[in-house]
Amino acid sequence: MSKENLLELTELGSPILRQKAKPVANIFDDEVQRLIDKMLVTVKHERGVGLAAPQVGESLRLFIISPEGKQRYPHCHVDETLVVINPQIKPLTNKTDSDWEGCLSIPGIRGKVPRVTGIEVSYLNRLGEHKIEQYFDFVARIFLHENDHLDGIVFLDRMSDPRKIITDKEYIKLFDDDE
Ligand SMILES: [Zn+2]
């Protein structure tokens, strides 16, 4: 993996993380396809489970869902890498669940965030194919987290109890105790 394909991450405080992103107008544009390639390299390098375009400085409605983040999220099970363009998400249930989230743009901390447990996602992939899929539990959570980035929302905004913010160090201990 060559270093020139790694994109710099924007972090909390960067205005782009608070902007509503614009739809991708032409998926087949060379710049868009190059951006996708670089985001794929970057999310793998950072061991994220997802990466949205505003997190690499592009205010576009595009994100990656990646199975590479298992070390950051031991209970995550994403089977394949997905490139999600101009998504529309609707909840399949009113049922919510709270679980730990982190964000590559908010390093060092985790928070317990309530989200609906089932969603239907309609989106275009990088080939311009229209996909409609249903996702549940932790994978639905990743989609909702990444989709929030396209609307200028971060996980901290979704928390109902700010006392449920912990450090990465304490988060790792939660899983050590399980074993
Ligand atoms: Zn994030």
C-alpha cells in the first residue's frame, strides 16, 4: 500500500464535519473513482469499520463500510467492503439498542449511542448499480453512523447520556474482562 494513497483525516472541530454533504453527481468521474480508491486504502490503514467522504475533506454523499476494523471493534461482523453512494436510509423498526461507537475523526474516545436496530438502505455502488439491502444490529449501526457524517452529525450528538463517554483504554478493558 503506497503512502500517497492515504488521505488525511479531518477531526472534530473541522467545519466540514458539520456540513451537509452534496450528492455525488457523476459516479464515473475520474476524481470520484480516485477518491473511492484512496478512501478504501485509508480505511484499511486506519482499521476503521467505516469512513465517510467528509472525514477525508470531501463534502460528498459517499462512504465506505469495511470489514477491516475488527481490532477496533471486536464484535463487528462485516463480510465485505461496500462503497455506498447517495444513500437513503429508512428504519425497519422503532426498536433501539445502545452500543459503543468510536470515530476516526474523534480519536481516543468511545460513546454508548442509541440507534434503531434494523434499516433498509437504498444506494448506488461504484459501478452505478442501484442496491437495496436490509441491515441489522452492529452493521446497521455503522451505516447510521456513516450516514450521519453526510448530514454534519457526529456520534456525540446522538448520545443521551454524556457520562457514557469513555477512553479507548477503558473500552479495551471491557473486552478483556469478557475473556
Ligand atoms: Zn465517524
